[in-house]
Amino acid sequence: MIAINTETRMIGLLGYPLKHSYSPSMQNAAFRKMGLNIIYMPIEVSEENLGDVIKGISKMNFDGFNVTIPHKVNVIKYLDEVDELAEKIGAVNVVAIQGGRLKGYNTDGQGFLKSFEVGTGESAENKSILIIGSGGASRAISMTMAVSGAKNIYICNRTIEKAVELAEDINKKTGRSQIASALKYSGLKEILAGIDILINTTSIGMHPDTDALPIEKELLHKELIVCDIVYNPLKTKLLKEAQKVGCQTLTGISMLVYQGAEAFRIWTGQAPPIETMFASIERLISTK
Ligand code: NAP
């Protein structure tokens, strides 16, 4: 147990609401494991108070903070600097404070990529990727996969206009004019045979509607690596169906852990204790 004293450093989590966040348990377990005198603190903050809270934090003994819904985009205007990938994604979920300066990062996409590389032994390079959904998580993942050498990225979304907008943004910001394209659900059948990686970034299949599938199971084939970023339940219906077909699969918990692990690395400069972070989240989900 680490004593709180005048040397204690702090890391915040700014968002609203925060009741269901796993990050405080995961990060505090990691700091304890590494014997670091750092405390991770949830701070519920409304839109109108965000600027004042950040200003206060920057004058205190904070080394940084996480940013979550609904502030990932709005936070940018309060920062001194934003790293290149976060700039492309257009959202920040990690801020580091050094010498009073605030620098923003986005570890959601990197967290997914790292979990993908570790979990499957594969990389994004030269892969054809199908992403279902075009919300915040999809934006981070698709932009990261695009800058990491993916061959092409199809974005399929219920609201097709949002998929078109995201695909255009990726093409513009990566300077690879044909890398991303939007796709309607009706077009899935035609392209799936040529897809290497399928990623569900919608909330379909999430508790309590655990029987729902983001894509018809008949469309799955065994050459696909199927990833679901939904982490409650730990193994979604999509992953179960994919395993029946013989696909390699990746659960959402690994993205959750690795986005936190990348944040830990940014704040502390140390290698994160991955196993401790996994165990902390698995404990929380299994008791839900
Ligand atoms: P978001 O910005 O609200 O986006 C939600 C996406 O899901 C949109 O594309 C939306 O389509 C689609 N969608 C929702 N319900 C749908 C339905 N019934 N049928 C078809 N499409 C539907 O949310 P987000 O922040 O990207 O998060 C999405 C999911 O990822 C959540 O379950 C979240 O818990 C999970 N997540 C996991 C991690 C992790 O670390 N594993 C990280 C972030 C998020 P429309 O545009 O048509 O509304």
C-alpha cells in the first residue's frame, strides 16, 4: 500500500458520467503494481466547467489526465499541443502535463492496433479491413489503421452519411485518396470475400442485448480475423459465431487494456504492467 504524502502525483479522468468507468481500478492497480506514488482520480465535469477544471489541474500536482465522453473533441481547445495522430483523429483521450504545458494524445486507435498485433500476431500492413460503425471509436481505429499501412478500409454504417464523411476525412488526412470508402449494409456480401480483418465498432451485441449481431453470420468466412470492441460480455455473439466458422478472434477487453497501457506509458515513461491491468478489468466485468 502506498501512503499519500506530499510527493504524491495525480492523474485525473475527466468526463460525464463516470459511474461505469473501469479506468480508475485499472490505472490504480497498475500504479500500485509498479510501486509508483501516483493516484488516478475520476473527476465528473460538465461541458461548461471543462476549461476551468483543466486550468486548475494544470496548476496542481497532476501529471496528466484521461478524457472521456463527452469531452474528447472539446478538450482540444484547452491544450497547448496535440500529437499528429490525435490531430488526424480529431479527438484526444490522454493529456500529459509537463512544465505546465498540456499535450494531447489519442490512444484508442493505438490501443486497438497494439492489442491486435499482440493478440493475433498480425499487423495492419497491406490488409483489407471492414469496419462496422462510424462513431468515435471507429474514427480512432480507422484513422490509425490507415496511417499504419492498411491496403484499404471499408466503413459500413447504419447512417451512411456518417460513413461517407469519415471515409472522406481519412482519404484527405492520410493523403491516400482511395484508401477508405463508405459502404451500405447491402454491399457487404460483395466485398467480404476479399476482407482480411472485420472490426465491429458499434454497440450491437453489448449487454443487455447480447443476442444481436452487427453482421449476418452467413457472411463470415474462416480467413477473416474478427474483432469486436464491445467488452461486455467478454465474448460477444459475433465472436462466438466467428469461432464456429474457424476465424481468429479478438475481444474488446484487449483494446480497453492497451489504450490504458499506452496512456500509462505516456504519463510515467515506464512499461505498463499489462497482466495486472487485464486482471483488474476481468475482475470488474466478471462481478457485473
Ligand atoms: P458512438 O460514437 O456513439 O458510435 C456508435 C456507432 O454504433 C455508430 O456508428 C452507430 O451508428 C452504431 N450503432 C449503434 N447502435 C446501432 C444499431 N442498433 N444498429 C446499427 N448501428 C448502430 O459510440 P463509440 O464511442 O464509437 O462506441 C461504440 C462501442 O464501442 C460501444 O459499445 C463502446 O462501449 C465500445 N468501445 C469500446 C472500447 C474498448 O476499449 N474496447 C473503446 C471505445 C468504445 P449510427 O451512426 O447510425 O448511429
